[in-house]
Amino acid sequence: MIRVQPAAEDARALRVLVTFSHHVFTRELQEGDDQEAVCGPSTDLRCFCPDRFELSLRLPAILEEAGRRKVHFPAPNHARQRNFLLVEVEASGLPYLIAFNLEPAKKADVEAVMFVVSAHARPSLPSRSRMDTIRFATLVAKTVRGEEIRRPPKKR
């Protein structure tokens, strides 16, 4: 669980339960993969990836800091997709893309539930300066209140 502080000074911190897909430590299957490394549900078999696993160990710390950062909307051609993107730059200089979705909680002990769909190094990520953003704390607060999440207006 992480706590996110909304921008309003008098607002209380929002509790967000974070869950993870096996995609954060696996990759697509490739011919010749060791069958011992294959994992996941039968409808989504993947191969354990040591590189993704190592990066995934940093996810809790990265997500703890997310409340003070901006996240990116999906590309416009994925407008119906619910995933938002958090990008962390690794020491190697490669972007580490964290794709997640967020919804209001159904239980009273947290206000929102975040599902990390995937996380992996993404060398070919488009320029983040061209990607629409929203503050993570704003995204969480609007989600909890049931408000529509809108892209910022286009700059002229």
C-alpha cells in the first residue's frame, strides 16, 4: 500500500492498494525458452526474465515517490486503453516504463486500487515532452471521487 497526498493542504492522504501482474518480472515466450522458466496463468504464459525481476524489486520505492510526480496518458491511438504510464530513468539512461490502471476501492480500508500491468525497460519510448501528463496525486484524487479523467487541452 502507498499513501498519496492530494494537492489541497487540508486533504487527507489517500491509501492506494498496489497489486502487480506477472508481466513485471516476465517477458514474452521465445523459441528455445527453458520450460522451467515458463510461468503465469495458462491463458498468458510467459518466461521469467532476470532483468525485469531485478528492476521490479525497485517498484515499491518508485511507487512510494509517485505521489510527487507526473504520469503520462496513453498514446492517443490507445485512447480507450485505461493504462497510465509512469516513467523512471534508470542509471543506464534507459526509460523504465511502468504501465498501470487505477480504480476506486470497493473496500473501506483503502480509497483506490492500482494494478501494475507491466514494467520494463523501454529504449524506444517516444519523447516524454510530447506525452500528455497529469499529476499522480490528482489522478488518484479524481479516481476516488469518480470524476472523469481528461487529457489537458492541446497547446497551440
